[in-house]
Amino acid sequence: MPNTVITTREEPIATVQINRPDVLNALNEEVLDELVKELTKLDDDDAIRCIVLTGNERAFAAGADIKETFVTATPVSMLKQDLTTRWEAIRRIRTPIVAAVSGYALGGGCELAMICDIIVASETAQFGQPEINLGIIPGAGGTQRLTRTVGKYRANELILTGRRVKADEAKAIGLAAQVYPAASWLDDAKALARTIAEKPPVAARLATEAVDLAWNSTLDAGLEFERKAFYLLFATEDKKEGVDAFVNKRKATFKGK
Ligand code: DAK
């Protein structure tokens, strides 16, 4: 059996690829387990400073595996499985994650991309929350994260119709940060990851944590966290290095300390 998740290290970045091409990278338990395992391992590895999460040209992920997961599921079976644990574990990864989306990012696939810190899209990307067509609603954060990203009225339009959004529209509504050519999307996403990997990693982690708080807390609590994180960074060697490099007109080299 081929691995359902393939990790490629190109220090200081790593690429984690969902690999179930026959079912458009539908997310089953095995994929989610593997994703948690691989991402956690990379998050613990100081040599890796940015992660690219991706699928293949045809699909980032077409959502939960409908055939494996939803045909026999009952409320009780889903409650017992504690489905959110793996998604929460992915959300808690602090190494910046770039979701590189080509093809379909639907349902749980779109929700997985939205857990990441940055979404970039190939020209071929299509995002959507089509759960309504199955008689259900998004269940891994779609109603919340999509709404916080694109606003109530557009979120409702997308969630109630199941309409798919192409790359340019995804960028226009703030879902995708960049749209890359179909011929180079993954290389372009890796180049972005390398740029991020050159930055001071402790500052990068605290920055994404602070940005996440803008979603999850009040303005006051977010500002408080930001202020403390800002002060904390003055204790790092990387802050000394960054400021010294600026003053002495040289390129900074950050150590993550
Ligand atoms: N699950 C299982 N198999 C899938 C799949 C999926 N989501 N999407 C595609 N496939 C399979 C197809 O069945 C087909 O398999 P074979 O028939 O060849 O065996 C193969 O992939 C190729 O698909 P198509 O032949 O359909 O390809 P097309 O290009 O014609 O269409 C499509 C592509 C993406 C438009 C279409 O496949 C499609 O509509 N797929 C379903 C998309 C969808 O509805 N996704 C949302 C699923 S619900 C939660 C966590 C997660 C979730 C909920 C809760 N908790 C933590 C509580 C997530 C929910 C969802 O994602």
C-alpha cells in the first residue's frame, strides 16, 4: 500500500503531500492520523522552519471520504470517535504552514486549507463547501473560518449553494493569498515557504499565534497577547541579530534562538 501522506524534506522547508489520488485525496482516518503524525514531527524539528501542505495537481482534498466515513456514521458513532482531536492537533502546529492548493479543495479539504497559516492557489484551484448537497453542513470549522474570512453574506451564499470558487475569486475574497501559474504552483509555494523559513522562527511562530487570536478572542485579549509576544522577542538572539544586521547594513542570519 502506498503511503497516504508523503513528506519530503528540503531543509529548511518540508512538503507534506496528501496521497490518495484515486479518490481525489479524500480525507479518511488514516490520512488524518498520518497528517497529525508527520506535521507534529516536523513541528518538533528545529531544522524545519516552514511546511508546505499540498495534494496533487487535480486535488488538494475533495473533503472527508464520503464513502468510508459517512455511509454508516451515526451521531453516537461520531461522538465516540471524537472526530475533532486530529483537526485540533493540526490547528496547534506552530511552524508556519502554507496550504498549496491545486484542483479541488472542497468540504473538509477547504477546511483543512483554512486551518493553515497561508493559502496559495494554482490557477486551477477550486474551493467550496458543498456539504449542503449531502444534506449536512460543514463540520470542521467551515461555517466559522469561512465566515471570518469572507464575511457573513458571502459565506452563506457559498455554504447554502455549495458553489465552487475558482482561484481568482478565492484571491479576491481573501481566501487565497496568491494565485500561481498552473505550470509552477508548487515551486512557487515552496519559494514562498523558503522566504518565510529565512525569517526568525520564534517571531514567525508568535506572529501566526497572534494572527490566529484575531479570530479566536476579543480585540483586547489579542492586543494583550501581541504586546507580550513583542516584549518576549526582545529576549531572543534573533532580535539582536536582526537589529544589528540592519544597523550594520548586512544580511541577517537567524538561528531560532
Ligand atoms: N469522498 C470519497 N470519494 C470521493 C470524494 C470524497 N469526498 N470525492 C471524490 N471521490 C472519488 C469519487 O467517488 C471517484 O471515485 P470512483 O468513482 O472513481 O471510484 C473519484 O474520487 C473521482 O471523482 P469523480 O469521478 O467524482 O471526479 P469528477 O472530476 O467528476 O468530480 C468532484 C470531482 C470533486 C467535483 C466530485 O468528486 C465531488 O463532488 N466530490 C465530493 C465533494 C464533497 O462533497 N466534499 C465534501 C464532503 S463532506 C468533521 C471533519 C470533516 C468533515 C466534517 C466533519 N469533523 C471533525 C466533525 C468534512 C466533511 C466533508 O468534507
